Amino acid sequence: MPIPNSFDAFVIAEDNGKPKGSFSSLTPADLPDHEVLVEVAYSTVNYKDGLAASGKAKIARKLPMVAGIDLAGTVVESRSPDWKPGDRVVVNGWGLSETQWGGYSRYQRVKPEWLIRLPDAFTLEQAMGIGTAGYTAALCVDALERWGAVRPGDREVLVTGAAGGVGSVAVALLAKRGYAVTASTGRPETHDYLRSLGAGGFIDRATLLEKGAPLQKERWAGGVDSVGGMTLVNALAQTVWGGAVAACGLAGSADLPGTVLPHILRSVALIGIDSVMAPVDRRASAWARLARDLDPGHLAVMYEVHPFADLPALADRIMAGKIRGRVVLDLTA
């Protein structure tokens, strides 16, 4: 199929000294001169996308910038021997929407090293149902298991922000592996949803926001945290000797107002997870885990699909904390 002369994209540009996003029409000549041209079928709306699209934070480091930190699609043209037309691919991170043009475009040119071959287990829509959030959750579980801090059937594993994108997939992956998962959320109406994914217990997020002692009663074998701030401090203070918490987000706060006591008296590890620049081998491992351990039935209830035109309204909803799970954008609609 020939590439159209113009196509839709959502572009962040400067407006009176501030970033502002809007739909624009691009041509193939407007795209970056990277080696692989992808026809984008789906993208996502993550918290960072909400910040960028709503203009509430300056995510793009240069303007104009096509937003969207994720994309899933099919290779149309390639100057790289590693990729050929027809290959189904996914891109997460690599500076998309910050320093590199992102997934909110019907066509996009990308570097070959950014691409991951989509496992046969997933459709392009499902790939974005997972997206950066789910792939990050898989990186977290991989990291905890590499560290050796958690074992199936052992003590509880805590997942904070459990009803969000990262949390939902983390709950499902951990439960599939046989871990006793406790979900932290401030929304009781999500408990049935989280139980369906495998959560065995719940803790109100307000409890983890209270300032506590530097060392508290040992409870968690490990944890996946996407919240930061006092939530992460308390999670570390309640982690057992030799345990670990994989931290991948700051939805609550970028601060860490704690002490070193959990680390030097209980050998608790804080494992930082960077999904943006993670090396290809770890990305491939994460997607292999998702293909192996993420139940398709669980995935189906984790996301909702919206047409591309809904993006501005969805950005406002995710900034207001009114999104459960994942949001997939259909760029073909």
C-alpha cells in the first residue's frame, strides 16, 4: 500500500512560550531520517503522555515534537538488514516524545535498534494494551527475581499504585508466578478488578502515606513501586531482611524522605528501573515474560481502546486520576 501524501499526528509546539499539543497534518518528508519506516496502528496514553498532551509539564526537550512514548505497528520500509516490510514491531521509550518523535503519528521513522519484534502471542492492539507500563512491570519482576529477593509461596509482595497501568500488569505477572500479592490502592471500587488479576490482599494507600519509623515491622518480601515519596519510604521500612523493592515511577512524589537504615541494617535493596533506555536484551526478556506469563483474559480487562481523536480528553482524565488500567489509542480509527 502506498504511503499517503499526508497523515494525522499529535504535535507539541510552542504557544506563547509554553508547550501546547494539537492535531496536525504531516507528510513523509517531515519525519526524521531514521532507517525504518513504521505504519503505526496503535499507541497508548501513559501518565507522561498526559503531562505532555495536556501541556501541564514540559516533557519535550525540543519543539516541535510528535508526542507518544509507545507505538506498535508494521514495518513499511527499511534500510536496515535486521528489519523488513511486514515485520510486526513495538517501540517503548528511547526518548520518544522527549528527544525523539513519538508514536502519535500514523507513520513514524525510527532507529532499528529501538525495535522489538512483537511476540506471536500478541496482536498489535494487545501490544499497546501492555505498552510501556506493562513492559516496565515485567522489567520490575525480572529485576526482583534476578536479585533473588522474592520466591513464590514466600512472604507477601507489595504492589503500589496497583490499579494503574504498571500495577495492574505487575499484579497479574506476580500472581501467575505464584507470589502472594498485596495491592495498594486508594480506590476500593478497584478491589474486584485486582482480585481478578490475582491480588490476594489489599492495603489502603493512605496507610503507606503516613510518616512512620525508619524501621517498621517486617512484612514484604519485595515490592513493585510506581508511586515514590513516603509510599516508597514505608515500603522499604517494612521489607524483610534481604528483600528488595523495584522502583519505576513517581506518580506520588519524586522525593525519598527516608533513611539508610533499611539498607544497612536489613540489607534491603532499592532497585531502580529505567524503561526508557533499558538495553535490548532486558527488553526482549521482559516481552518474553509477558508472552509467557500474562494471561490473555487478564490483559483483556486491563485496557480500553479509544480513537485517536479522543487523546486530549484522555490526557485530562489520566491527569485527574480517573483512568483504571491502560488506555490504547487506535490510530487507524
